[in-house]
Amino acid sequence: MTPRSQAPSAVAEPPGGNSFATQPISDVPLIVIEPPRAWRALNLREFFAHRELLYFMIWRDVKVRYKQTALGVVWAVIQPLFTMIIFTIFFGRLAGIPSDNFPYPVFAYAALLPWTFFNNAVVNSGNSLVGSSHLITKVYFPRMIIPAASVGAGLVDFVIAFIVFVVLMLYYGIVPSWQVVMLPPLLLLVTLLALGVGMWTSALNVKYRDVRYALPFIMQLWMFVSPIIYPTSMLKHWQWLLALNPLTGIIEGFRSALLGRPFDWFSLGLSTVITLAMLAFSAYSFRSMEKRFADIV
């Protein structure tokens, strides 16, 4: 928010000619509230100033998501768990897709953890601005907080779903190595990627409502071009093309951190560069379109 004061030299006089109420307009500052310029897209100071609003909106999204549901937070486990079971039956056993010498349920679930979080965060944040039109049209605050809150709420589901993975590792007797310390940086990386994609799609969705219908289809296609069902070693001649997908390095990084495999630092580094570039581009595009949100949302 950029306040700007103007001080005209005219004199304001109320109706009826009451001279005692006469007051120079210069004594009454005029405040114009406007978003920062696009080149100041990532204004962390503004985010910090509104951190309490961000926490409140994250908590609101979590409560609304499970309000009046019979199973509550169990839904955070059902999606990755049942997807893992289906993948294990059809791809692990029937199709015989390799899993790098790990039990296929563990292999698939290690990839479904970041993917499920990313998919839900992008879809929810992509629709967040349209769903919060009552706030956008009434008061100004950093609009980026709205898609950021949807992404932050997804972290709660990630933590709950991670408990199932711990149970799987205990069942198969897999002991994590020191590489598990890379899990927080990897979680931060997939969160930034989800924020970048979700922020961009949410801004587009305000102007083009087709995004709401196209986004689930695009995410479904994105899942099949990511190494969730299959390992990257299965596509030896196409690994360079697969590495251009930022989720490739992130998903393989999760598997390495959780299962003790060697890291593919090239793929992970490329994913980091693409994620940061996507975040910067999305923030700039978001700021460029932000001033029209209240008029067309």
C-alpha cells in the first residue's frame, strides 16, 4: 500500500455560509491508497506488516475446508492413500513399472506427498481471488495474501498425510538416513512453486473465468508428465526433457531425502532456478493486474 498526500490550496466552506466552520483544504490531507508498482512485486515488508491477516486467512481456509464434514481431517489422508493403492495395483503389479528397488507403495507415496500438496494448493489458490471478491471490493490489503493463504493451508494437509508415510516406512522396515535433513528445504521449494503457479492462475482467473475449468485438466496432465508413477531412470533418453518440469527435481528430491537415495543435484538445481523464475514472473504479473481486480472480480 502506497499512501500519497495531496494538499490543494483551495478553501472549503460548508453549505449555509457558516464562517466558523471554514477550514482550508490544505489542513485536511487526501490519502490515495494504491498498490505498489509492478517492479516492486515481492514487497516482503508489506507482507510482514500484514502477517496477522495471513495467519488468520490460513486458519479460516483450514476451518472452512473441513467444516460440516463427517471425516474431517481424514480427507487429507484419503486422497494420497487411495491414489497410492490404485497406483500399486495397476502400475506396480499389473504393469510391472520399476520402483528403483523399493517397495512400490513407498516409492509412489513418497512422490504423492509433494504432488498432492502441490495440486491442491494450485487449484485452491487459483480460485481464491474469485472466491474472496467480497473482501477485494471493500478494503485494500496485499492481494497476494489471498492465494498465499490457500497455499499455506495446504501445508496442514501435508503434515497429516506425512504420518501415513511414517507408518509405511515402519511397515517395510525402511530407516531414513541423514538425507532426511533436506526435507524442509524441499518442502519450501515446492511451496514456492505452488505459490508462483497459484498466484499467476488466480490473477488470470479474475479476468478469464475459463481458468477455473481448465486448471483441473491441466493439473491432471501435469501429474502424468511428472515422475510419480515411474522413476526417471525408466526414461533414459528423455531425462533432459523431463528435467525441464520443475516438479521432476522436487519429487526425485523427496524420494532421495525420504528413502536415502543419491540426490540428482543437476535436476534439483534446475528445478530451483525454474521455481524462482516462475515466482518472480508470477509476482510481477500479479502486481500488473492487481489494480483491476476490484473492477472485474
